Amino acid sequence: MQAKRLTEARKQFPELTNAHSQILQQTLRQLDRAWDDMHKRGFGFPRFKKRYNLRSFVFPQLGKNPVDTDGVKLPKIGKVAWYYSRPMPEGFAVKQARVVRKASGYFVMLTLQLDVSVPDVPFHGHPIGIDVGLEYFLSTSDGVQVKRPRFFGELQRQLKLLQRRLKTKPRGSANEAKLRQKIARLHERIADTRKDWHFKLAHQLCDQGNSIFVEDLDFPIMAKGMLGRHTLDAELEQFVNQILPWVCFQRGVFYGKVDPKGTSQQCPDCGARVSKDLSVRMHRCHECGSVKPRDIAAAQVICTRGQRGIENVCGVEVTGAGVNQSSQLAVKQKA
Ligand SMILES: [Zn+2]
């Protein structure tokens, strides 16, 4: 309804005509979603945004041939010169453009479409199970354990230092603005470094196996500690639910999820139930005498569950890798 009234509003408030009408409509939809989320999902009341809180806007439609190596043609704004960071894949149509402001400058994210059906990768070859956690970032059923890299600690220390210095600057001063810019850049660098590490790790995992199984974890609930498990953070969720399936898809590796119930309470070698709370870091089976690190034992249980799910009832316990989205380059697929 509001989107329809926009035409009137634009007559009444001429400054609204500065922006393309579809962008304003998208913003209204965003507000609508925020309103729905408040009612249905218990989120907070939608807040007014300050100028610097809005970080991106989207053009849902573009003109004909909107991109070439020199720049991108945006409705209303016209052609904008750009740094052509990667070649456009052949045959794809550019559907949408989202302009994103980051500390290091403006970026444009393009949504591309190609009308082909991409078959799901079938289960095949050497399977590995992956357990994610706090002590180790992840452990595999083959006994590989990956710790969180230490360079984040160094970057976090730098960040704390800069944030402390913020208190010494007068509010609204040029020096405060400069320091804030520096902090924003560091935040971006931390996020980029982390993402880079996540992608490399995902590729390493794809080197080690042909099929990968992870637990089907409900991250938001777990973060609240309702299941009494260790809390897992947003970055871990991004890795397990977005980056890993995407890299698996690209590399032709099967990606499946298994039921997470009690994966750490079961013996991977004989299937007996071995209860242990979080403080117990070693798995010791009272039935068969198997002894191994807790997380590796859990990864092996996940791996077995994944394979069994495929042998028994295909597609019930295991969900296949139907990934069609990456964070930077979204590829829509039509079946
Ligand atoms: Zn056992």
C-alpha cells in the first residue's frame, strides 16, 4: 500500500525524487519485513536510521547491457566508473545491483542469472564428518583438528587499542572522525581476513574428502544455550551454513547435514552410549575400550550417521547440497 502511495508522496516531498522510485520501494519493503519480524519473530521495534547506518541499497531492475569493463549503468544515477575486479562469467544476465558502502569504499554486488539446471552433487567417494566447536574450530572424522588462527587475537588487540583512544578525542571533532574511520577499516580487515581463512579451510576440507557431513545445528537457539551446549558464534554459522556448502558445490563435493542429537554421547566404534559433560575432553568407551579426543569421536559419529542416512532412506536424514547463493556473486538457477 505504501509503495503505491509513493507517487503521491514524491509530489509532496520533492526531495524523494532524488532517489530512484524502485529503491524507495525496496526500502519500504525492508521496513515491512522489520515490522513483520517484530510481530512474528519477537524482534525489536524498527528504528529510524541515521545517515551512516544505511549501508546498502538495491536496484531490483537494471537497464539493457548494464555492465562493461569501464563501469556499471545504474538507473537515475547513470554510468559509474569502477574497478573491474573479476571477469563476468559468460552467458549470464545481470539482474540486480546492490551498492554497498564499506570503510574502504563503495562496492557493487551483482546478481546474475543463467537458465540452466545444475544437478546436485551425489554422495560419492571418501566421506568425512565434521564437528564444530569452541576448543577447536573444527575436527574431522579422519582425526584432523583445526584451531582458530591466532592472528585474529593480534587484530583484536589493535582494535581495542584504537577504541580506547576514542575516549581521548573530543566528541564531534575531526580527530574523532579520523579515528572512527581507522576503526571501521580495521573492522573490515578483520572480517575480510576471517572470510579468507574460512574459504581456504573449506577448500582444504574438499581436498580431503569427496563427501562432507555436518550437524544440522540450529545456531540461533544454540547461541541462547537452550540445548545446554557450548554457544557457537555467528562466524561459525557462516562457515557451516554458507561458505562450506558453497565451496563444496563448486568443487563437486557432496554436502549433507545429519541429525545432531547426542553426537557427542555415542561411541563411534561400537555405538554404545557414553555420557559425558562438556568438561570431559576425551572419549573413553566402557564397552569396547575405544579412547580418542571427544571432538574427533563426535565427527566420526556424524560421518557414520551421514552414510547410514544415505544407505537407508535417501533424503530423509540427509539434505543434499542445493546451494545457489554465495556472499559476493549470487547465481540463480532454474530447475
Ligand atoms: Zn565403544
